[in-house]
Amino acid sequence: MQWVMNAFESAVKSIAMVILIIGAGGVLKQTIIDTGIGDTIGMLMSHGNISPYIMAWLITVLIRLATGQGVVSAMTAAGIISAAILDPATGQLVGVNPALLVLATAAGSNTLTHINDASFWLFKGYFDLSVKDTLKTWGCWSWSTPWLG
């Protein structure tokens, strides 16, 4: 029984921070949406001439820069952008290709990384790198992927 507890303890140690960060990110996303920011941005978008794809990317990038969380930025941007692209009567997408919208959001969520990002710590732990080396490798990769594909 003790070996099971030891195995469980070592497994939880390696993933606990990531789970905590992702969970806190979900809470932040819901808080942002519940405050009505999503509806406000959606209303502004519906009256502007900005492409929903560019707006999804931009919202995701801004949230990513503010929070450092790729998952949080993607989830939050999806909630915010949905206020502008869903028909309230039918709940259907209006004039938007969902695959392209997902790609725009994903590219925005991979724009920059720093040390409060769960993916940063996953990469660091998986490859057993120092924080400095992780910033050099993961940071450079996460900055270049949205631009290079």
C-alpha cells in the first residue's frame, strides 16, 4: 500500500501546479464573461468593420499577454467572440467558418509565453530544463509559431 501512496504522491507533485493554473484560468475566464465584458466587446464588434477572425486573434493575444495563460486566453476569447458571431435567435454561427475561427484563436493563444503559463511548466518539467533554458526554447518557439505556422 505504501508504494501506491508514494507513486501517487510523485505523480501529483509533477502535475499539481499545472492543474491549479488551468483551474484558476477557467475561473478567470468565467469571471470575465460573467462581468459582461464579452457582451460589450461583441456589441462593439457587431458595429465595427473588423473581421471576426482578426478580432478573435487580437482578443486572444491581449488576454494571453495580460494573464500569461494560453488556455485561459483561448477559452475567454471564445466566450467573448461568441457574443458577436452567434445569432441569438438560433444559436448558429453567422458568416464565420468555425475552423478558421479556431485557428485564429489558437494562433493568438500561442503568441507569447512567460513563467506563469501552465504550458511553460509542462515543457520545463518534461524536458528537465532550467527556467532560463525553458525561456530560451519554449519562449522562442511559442513566439514564432503563430507567425510561421
